[in-house]
Amino acid sequence: MENKNSLADTVKGTIENVVYRNEENDYTVMEISDSENSLITAVGVIPMAFEGECVVLQGRWTFHKEFGKQFSFDSFEKTLPKEVDGILQYLSSRTVKGVGPVTALKIVNRFGTDTFEVIENHPEWLADVPGITMKKAAVISASFKEQTGIRGVMMFCSEFMSVSEITRVYKSLGAGAVGVIKENPYVLCAGEFGIPFEKADEIARSLGFDPESEFRLLAGIDFVLSYNASVNGHTCLPREKLTLAASEALSLDSAVVSDFIENALDNGELSLYRTDGVDFIMTNETANSEDFIAKKLRLLENTAAKFTRMDIAALIEKVELQSGITYERRQREALFEALDHGVFILTGGPGTGKTTVVKALISIFSGIGMKTALAAPTGRAAKRMSEATSEKARTVHRLLETERGTASSEMRYGRNERNPIDENVIIIDEASMMDLALMTSLLRAVRPGAHLILIGDSDQLPSVGAGNVLSDLIASEAIATVRLTEIFRQAKESLIVTNAHRINAGEAPVLNVTDNDFFFVKRENERDIANTVASLVMERLPRAYGRDIRQKIQVITPSKKGAGGVEILNSVLQSCMNPPAKFKKEKQSHGVVFREGDKVMQIANDYEIEWERGDEVGIGVFNGDIGVIEHIDNQNSALYVRFDDRLAKYGFDILDELDLAYAITVHKSQGSEYPVVIIPMYSCAPMLLSRNLLYTAVTRAKKMVVLVGRSDIPARMVGNNREILRYTTLKSRIFDYC
């Protein structure tokens, strides 16, 4: 690292002992032996400090009232030891996998000062040391190379990036990472690294990059587009909005940005689509995805097996006789349209009989020899689909056979155009959750001639990921769609169903009934909400319905922040549902204390996480998956989470992909259903106090809903029918092609 203070003092020596390390920010307290063998206490930020390493620290001497004289450093350099004693100390610190104090002594006694050279370049020689097999020698060498390789990247990047970020960069770019970054630091903004644009920009400034360099301009525009995709769900932006946002993000004149966008369009680095007189700008990948979806839908519509009207009527009558059900008019229409078209959408609220239609379609297609695949975007939705239809249902990711990619953000599937899905009828439930990327991957794997049937509630929140696929398909009016509206008698008895439809129709929910499945607990003082929720979970509901109900409750809240937000609720609920205990191991990461027994959620798709299910081994844990921490292994830096029947292993370097899940946001609850849902009602951002957000939250409940909080909030949410605007071009493209 560069010396920031020319007047700073310098300490040179060997790390004898790492007394304390904060893994959140790499603040470290360590003991250094200098050239006179004096022991110095040094404090400061230094990633991955290990005993035996040689360091040069620059800073100032301070005096701590409790610990005495210390050296507080603000910059450092690290090198491997060259003397035998230092090499032995370094290897004995268990820095290198497979090497402890005993093995370290054997290796150093054999190879002396050549030890590091042997480990790195001649690992097979290690097999001559008693107790080291060829396999173990390979492990030792690989671990050492990773440590030494990452050290160079660490020295270059530690001022700007965390240890986990540096590790991701090294794993992707290898030993040449520093050279690649120096040539174009904005490569770090690529998805596999997950480095924010601001950090890459900071590195670029330190390297003297021109603020108007093409690398920076293109990265800045990509940043604005990707930010709007991840935060706002936009797949594109109007040219004027993109120009303004990018010029602000880059602190450049809008004319410079506008000229660059025009050149990038001419060079094929960005894409443009004009509709309704507006120029929309997007990445080439997004443009290709939206265009592909529109074309593939047309292909499926044109190539699917066709039936005559008489044949369809006969098939519907046959399934009615077999099931003993007489379908109502809209259900019959849905069956007819699904058989008459290659692509069909069935939508409607709770209790309107969507599952009845799906079961009938499965029966009809099976009866004429067509194989049906059932899938949903989340594991919980797929499980619910299986239970409702008594047929096997999978997640869309499993249907597509997720494969190991080169990075945790990369999506690769075994099923695609070259290896399409075997079944010739594909039924997807909770299709409102399908974002642009997942729909693209699904359609690539659907063979021409197959029927695609999408089931979903278009009044729910749109997908967490970018795009508004289901709504765009319906709005295009080019895809056959039937909306079920009649609530069946049994469903009418549920106040959850009744209130859901009232909310959707713009009517306030009924809150004064005390003997049904929908309750309201009034708390006008928002500070009382969290404690009331905890009381409901721990005492009131278990007292009324039995202790087992605790595990069936999910708290779903509009926002992360505020008196009834995720952060406060998770803290309160963790302390009462899973308090600290001597026998429970803990691990802190990104400001969260994870404890054995904690309920947690995966908050990003990760296609690299390994899991086991009995003898089966697989990969991939996805955004919204909820599980329980089963074991924390501090010695091997691993945490194990049980997701239903899968046990997934997390290295400590990726714990930022987990969060506590005693309470989750409504957005994260999409596609899931829970026996009991508690929903805090409190004041938060107006955009979150909306009708479709309340509707989505209420429809997550299967047996009971409890609203807790201010009496004015439900009515405010129902009255706010603000549609979530998402810029996309899919609707227009479908209209063009279909």
C-alpha cells in the first residue's frame, strides 16, 4: 500500500501473534517482533494477517490507557518470511490447508529455506515427507498458491475492497488480476465480481484514469442500467432519463454522455428500441432477451399441436365425467383456450379455482399421451403445487437443470436449445415471479411444438428481478388469457379470501371480526408493534392454538426500515425465539449475528453453493429460499443451512448472501405460502404503502392473517393504487411479432 503520510513512523518485523481480528472490517490487533526481538503491539486494518508474515507498517505511536504503548498503522506491506524460523512459524499457523505445526516442522526440516519454492513449484517432492501423500501434497500446494496469489491482489486492492470481494476477484482472474485491473479497473463491475461501480471508479482515480475515458463512460452507463434493473425492475430507460442519470453518476456534462451513448449505439455496445415515439436504451443482452421471448412465444403458438373445437369440447366433457366436477363458465373457457393455443395464461385471485383448472389440464393432456412438466419459481411454490395437484412439481431452476458456472452470479442450465425439456406441456405456477432472465432461460429450453401454460395472479407485486413479464404478456393482448373472477363457496367462508378480493377491488378489509381467520391487533404507538409481534409469536398464538404454531408463523412486513421493519423485528424475534446459549455456536457477518437454530433466507441467486439431500449432491441456492442454521463449523470456516430436505454449505466468505428470516419483506415473500402470516401496519415510504403490496402480503397466508399496528394504515394502502412503473419493451415486441 502507498504511504499516505510522509511523516509517519515505520515498524518492520514479523507477526508473532494475531491477538484479535474483526472479520467485518479487518481491524486487527497483533504482536510484532522487530529486528531487536522487541515485542510491539500494532493495531490497524490489515486483511488476512498470519503469524510468520513479515510486515512493514507505517503509522504513529499511541498510548492506550488500558493496554499501554501501541503502534497504530494506516498502511502496510506484507511479504513471506525468508529465514527458516519464520517459514516454520508461518506454516505452523495453519495458514496453509493440510499443514499444522507437526507437518510444518517435517517439511521445513527437509527443505529449509527452499520450502516455499518446493510447495509452489514441486509439490510432488512433499510426498517424500512422512505422513504426506500425493493427494495431500496437491492440497497443500494449491492452498499455498492461493494464499500467495491472493496476497498480490490483496496488497493492490485492500484499500478499496473487502476480503470477500478480493477473494472473488482472485478466483475469477487468477494471479494476473492486478494486471487486468490496472488495464481497466471497470472490469470489476462485471456480475461475477459484484464490485460496486463506485469502488471501481475509486481504483481508476488512484491509477490516474481520464474521467472521460471510454472504459469509464461505458461502465457508468452499465451501472445506471443495472442499478435501475435491480432496484426498480427496469429493463431499459428512456434516452433522456439515462443521459441525465449517467451524467449525475459520472459527474460529467450531459453532452459528453449523450455523445458517448450515440457512439455506443453506432458501435453496437448498447441497443435502442423505439416505441410510442420514445427511444429506450438497454444493454445488448437485455435487448436480445426481450426480442427472443417475443419470437419464441410466436413460434410456440404457431407450432403447438392443434385440436378441433369438437375435440376440445369432447375432452372437457370427458374430464368432467372422470372428476365429477362441473366447471363454471370461465373455467371451461380456460380449458378451451389452453388446448386451443400454444401459449396460454390463466390468472385470478385466491379461491377462484385456478388449481382446479390445472388439475383438469394435467388429466386431459395425460389422457391423450402428452407429458406434462409442473414447475414454479421457488421451492415453496413448487412444493405447494405438488400438494395441490398430487403431481411432481419442481423449481424452474431444477426443471432447467442448473449447472455449475464460473461464478456465483452466472446462470447456466443443462436444458437449453440443444437439450430441450423432455415434456411437451410446461405448466408454470406463480408466473408473476418470473423475471426477464428466468423466462428467457425457460423459453430456450422449451421445444417447438410444446404447450406453455402460465398460471399467476397479475395483481400481485411484479418479480423481484428485472422485467414485468406476466403483466407485459397479458397487456400485449397477443397471448390467450383467461381471468377467473368467481369466488367459490368454500373460499367465500374465509375472511382471508374475502379481504384479499376487497383489497384488490379498492375496498378496505374487514377488521372487526374476531371469530374467523383474519384478525387486527390495534397498536397506535408504532414503538409497540415489534413487542406485540413477539408476544403473538411467543405467547398469544401458542396459547390459543398450541406451541407448534410458532414454526408455522411468518412475519411479512412492507419495509426493511422503521418500527415494524425487517431489521428491528429480526433483532427482537431472534432474541426471544433463539436466544444465545453456551451450546449454540455463533458467527457474525455484515452486522448480523448468525446462531445455530436461526431462521435464515438466501438473498441472492448463487449457482455455486453445494448441497446434499441424502446421497444426492447438487448445487444452487436461490433468492428467497428459507432455511435453518443447523451447524456452524468455526474451525473449517463453514456454516450449514437446512433448506427443507437439502443441507447447504456456506463458506464464511459468502455469508453476506444470508439474512435472518424471522421477518421478511413482502417482496421476498412472493411465491411462498405460509400457514400463519403476521403483517405489521406502520408508516414507511409511501411507495411501499400500496394496494398490491398489501394484497400480496395477505395472499401469502393459508390459514390465518394477523395485522398489527395503526388502524389507518390498511385503508391508506388500499387507497394507494399506485402502479409500479417498470420500463420494458417486451409488450411492444410481443405485439410486433405475435
